[in-house]
Amino acid sequence: MSIGELRHRITFLRLTSTVNENGFEVEAWEDYKTVWAAVSNLYGKEYYQAAAMQAEKTVKFTIRFLDSITADMRILFEDKQYNITSIDNIKYVNKFIEIKALEVDSSG
């Protein structure tokens, strides 16, 4: 993969807890890091495997290597949020990460 293919901006979100003015703990998704990414839909064998699990809204993001990305984060891309389902350090050479993520329903 060439760096020129990373032409989309995505933001990683992490769940944080804060205490509101009434003293109650409130959880909210907060921006963690914004990076350049290659974004593509699943196709071929990957698409049919996702469809079998009723996960047709799965998108594949490829970014430069970051060791701080975890599966409990979300991705914000074009005003849509995605739950991370898998993280793959491509060929374990710490250059690129392929992330598969499922679109979050608008209800949350």
C-alpha cells in the first residue's frame, strides 16, 4: 500500500466517564486521535462472510501503524460512527493496520 491511498480523515473515539453537575457519572465518546486512512467496503469473500453474520455494514479502514488503538474504541468517518470488530497488524511489520468496523445504528 502506498501512502497516497490514505486520503480520508478518520477520528478514533474512546469512551470516557465524567461527573456532571448533579454528581452522576456520565459516559461519552470523546475524540482520541485523527489520522489519514484508506477506506473501502468489503467485497468478494469478505462481504459474503459478513453478510452471513448479518454485518453487511462493515467497512475496512487501513491506517499507518499505531500501537495505542484498541478494539473498545470507535471510529468517526463522514458523520457516522463505527464499532471496531477487528484490528490486524498487516504482516506484523508495524507499518500498516487494517481495521474492520461495523456501522453503529443511529440509536447508539
